[in-house]
Amino acid sequence: MSNASPNEPCDACGEPTTDALARTVRLSVDRANIDTQRLCPECFAEWIQRYQAEMGGGTDPGDDADSEIIID
Ligand SMILES: [Zn+2]
């Protein structure tokens, strides 16, 4: 099964999403890849909002020095 489907589902809502529209989000902490998600534009927007809210609303803003978010 090496066929790459052009319409793989969004990891959040399961809706088929084309490569052109999909966003792949990789969350790295300490250079370890801890989370990768393929998201449709709607879920991507929600994910970013949630991520920024959590990062910005934390009690320790300096704690994110070792984590980074990579968006392809
Ligand atoms: Zn989605």
C-alpha cells in the first residue's frame, strides 16, 4: 500500500483534504517530533488559535523556548 492518496483525511474532522489545501503541522519539543497533524484549512485555523491561546495564556511564557511549531 504505497499509493499516496491525493485526498487524505483531515486528522481533526476526517474530511478528505487535498494536498493543495491541507496544512501539516509539526510540533517539536526539544527537537523531538512529538506531534504531526494533517489539517484542513478550517481545523488548521482552530488549531493555531488554540495553540496560541495555550502558549500565550500560560503562566510561564519562557517555557516555550524548547518547543517550536513547524508548518509545511
Ligand atoms: Zn478538518
